[in-house]
Amino acid sequence: MSLIPRGQPAPDQQPDVSSLVQGLQEEERRQGWEADAARWRAGALAEAIFGRGVIPRLRYARTALGFRALVELEVPFRDLDDHQSREHRFLAEVGRDELLARIPALFVFTPADPGALVPAPSS
């Protein structure tokens, strides 16, 4: 006696593959929109913390380990202590942001072109 059925299922028992494919396509599209929304929201938040001149870039819409977005944030850089302080504030705000808190994203900070630096808002 085997618990695994043998042979092909009857034609009326075949799964509807077209609806499965359509569902997967819709989910992929939704995740792409979420990743794009994360990029723009993270950019606005980073600009409020790091100052004008932030450039958000979506590097990947789906990553390993379940992340839906890898967002590069090019931010003004003054010195390491200032950057780390602002980075910690940014990540704390991400956790409190209604949109960003529910989209699994990885944020990568890169320094902006030094010639394009604009003074950051005071802490």
C-alpha cells in the first residue's frame, strides 16, 4: 500500500496552472511596487536626517534571505561619528515608519560626492 498516488490525475482534477501563474505574476508586481515605495520613502526619511542631496537607488527588488529591497542611499558625509549617529537615527525611524516597517529591506549607505555636500539639519 502506498500513500503516493501513481499515474496522472484525471483531466478534471488537474490544477489550474494559468491562475497560479497569474497569481505569482501579481505577487511579483506587488513586491516590485513595495520595493519602489521603500526606495522613495527611505529617500525622504534620509533627507530629513542627513540633509539635502540624498539619492535613493533601488538595487534589487528581491534579495536573498527574504528581503524585498536593497536600497542604496547616497548621503552627505561629514565625518564618521556624525554619519554613524545619523545612520542610527535613520534606522530607528525606519522601525517607526508605517510603510518601511512592514517591507523587509536592506539599506546601504554610500557617501555623496564631496563637492555636492549641503549642510545637514542640526540634531
